[in-house]
Amino acid sequence: MTRDQVIECAKERTTMSKDFRVLIRVKNNLLLEKIEKAGYDSISEFSRACGVAQTTVGHFVNMQKSPINSHSGEYSQAFMKIIDFLKCIPEDVFPEKLMDKKIKGYKKEFKIDADDLVSSLRSLTIEPEKKMIMDQAEQNFKTLLKEKISSREYEILKMRFGLDGSEKYTLEEVGEKFNLSGERVRSIEVGAMRKLKSPSTFRQTRSIFEDYTSARN
């Protein structure tokens, strides 16, 4: 492989590949805690004890099955058997707002860079006081943006740079949403950035950024 090919491969990996795949699972903590407090170390052990099929218990744990029968509008027999066994009420083991719903995708896998992974893991261990300061700084930054630029400019920057944790979009993709050409989107983006680079706005942005970084470090 030539030097140019090596460089090209490195560029391709940098622009296209992510370092890790992270899997997020949503589970019913209310039910899991009741099962654990009852002295059961696994779903299978609890299933044998209460007489409800392991698959059914697993569906309730993974929020894949509603405890309410869609035809009768009543709690299912399996669910009633579980709450009778645990000696509790339905709201003790299932989120009230989701009683008649199920989560179609209870798990989600996404790709992430090493730096972003480290940052995400660090945010999980941030002290509550620091987290509050960081959240307030983020809110102040959003408020500042909305004061300095129009709502359309804000939405375009949000889509282009992934603000609010949203996905990043290309000029063409943003243009499709606003019925604009890619070049027009670029022009609006440049204009909005020019407004944000004014001396007074820059000073405010720097102050917010300093509050955020001091709490994060």
C-alpha cells in the first residue's frame, strides 16, 4: 500500500467510522426493584416462584407488553398474578403513564467516538450541583442564541450543528425541510454566525462557556 493510500484510508476512517457501539436498554425499574426486594436474583427464578411464564415477565420488565388487555380494558391475568404474588398495587410495579402502552423499541444501538463516549460517561458521574450549573449554562446559551438570531436561523443552526443533542444534517437535508436550496441554507448559516461573532455577543458567550467548563472540570 502506498503512502497516499494509507493517508486516504486514515481520512476515510476519520470521517466515516466511529470507535464504539453503545447499546441502551429501557427496563421497568419499578418491577425489577420489587422482584429484587422479594429476594429473587433473576427473572427466571421469580417466574418459577410466581407461576407466570418467564417470557411474559420479561416482556413486562422490558416494557414490551402492556399490563392492560387491549380487548377487555382490564389488567391481564398474568399481570394480576404478579402483583398478587408481590402483594402490591399495579402502580407499584408499572409506570402509570405507560399502563396502556408498550415501548416498541426497548433497546437502541448507536455509534460513538471515543472522546464522545468519555464525555458521556463523565456526565453520568457529575455532582448534582455541578450538573445544575452546566444545565443552566446550556439554557443561557440557548436563550442567548434565540435573542440574537431569528427562529429560522436558530432552527437551521440547530440542525446543522446538532444543538440540543439532535442529529447533524447536511445543507441539502436542511434545505429540504425549509424548502430552500443548499446554497441559501449556507447563506443563512453564515449570516447567523456573523451575528454571533459580534463583540458583545462573543463576551456573553465566553462568560457562559466559562461557567460551563468550570463546573465540568
